[in-house]
Amino acid sequence: MESYVLIMTNEVEELLKEIKAYRNDMVARNYPHQQISDIITRWETKKDFLEEAEKEKKALNESYQESVRQAKTRKE
């Protein structure tokens, strides 16, 4: 799962770079750019969410492992 999130994060970053370049070109030509800005914001938020979810998953796993270790210690 972790590698999938990393792949998705990298793909989202690449997508954002491309869309930002496209938006910048549109702005330079004086095209309306609000829709493309909205797409960028939505994907940046999604990327941040994926990163936070991965951090939380890691913290939960570490907490679980510590609980297992403590349970084993009490049994001995």
C-alpha cells in the first residue's frame, strides 16, 4: 500500500506540474484560468490528503507494534 501511495503522490505531482505550466501559458495569453486553478487546488488537496493518510497509517502501525510488544512482555 505504501508504494502505491508513493506512486500516486509522484503522479499527482507530475500532473500538477503539467497543469500549472498550462495555466501559466493561459494566463500569459490572457485566457480565463479559474477553472484550471480550481483543478490544481483540488489535486493539491488530494495529494496532501494522501500524504497525511500515509503518516497516520504509519503511526497507527507503530502504535500497534508497541501494544503487541507490551502484551508479550506482560505474558512473560
